[in-house]
Amino acid sequence: MKKIMAVLVSILLLMGTACDRKSFDEADIIENTHGDVANGDRLYQFYENTVNGQEDSVRVITYTTEGDPIYQDLTYDVTGIESVEDAREDEFGSGEVVTRQCNSIVVLTSETELVYVLEGCDPEDGMNTILMETE
């Protein structure tokens, strides 16, 4: 009986973890592996959609030096941008999920890079720089 109960509890815990993350199409996922960015144009499209008032969502996956993923889900609607930072799979990180409401996303440009930054976030704790992409 104890084994059955342990299995049921494990299943419920796994279902809870799987259900709290929105699923994203592959086209909506931007990957950052030590500065090597895949699908970076999609993040710029997300930025443009926020400027034009069009609802949108993307996932940015940044890999640590050890190769662990840190997920940042960005969802825009008329109220602003919700940022959900998930570091539960980062072996040396906080292991937390942090949700923040932000006013906007801006793109800072130079001759060599694009930097995507969230502005006006509450609470202020968290990653304001989403991605640095070298051109």
C-alpha cells in the first residue's frame, strides 16, 4: 500500500510540474548557448509585437556553463509583459520560479550587438537583460 501511495504522489508531483509551464511551438523558442543564439529573430518579432500592441509569447532558454537550461517565458498582452524565470533545472542556481510583471521590453543596439532588456518590472528582483546577441 505504501508503494502505491508513493507512486501516486510521484505522479501527482510530476503532473503539477508539467502543468505549470506553458507549451511553446518550436518557432517560439529562442536558445542562447554561451552567446550563440538560435532563432534570435523571433525575439525581435516579439519586441515589435509589443510596440504594435499585439499579444504574443516566447520562451528564451539560456544554457549555463554546465549546460543546464534556465527558462524565461515572456507573455505580452495589453496590461504589459509577464516574465516567468524558471531555474529549477539549474543545478547550481536558485532552483526557483520567479514571476514578474514588466511594463515593456526595449532593444539596445550598438555596432556589434543587440541587447533585450525588460523595463519597469515588479518585483525588481530577476533578470532584466533577457538576451545579448552579437551581430
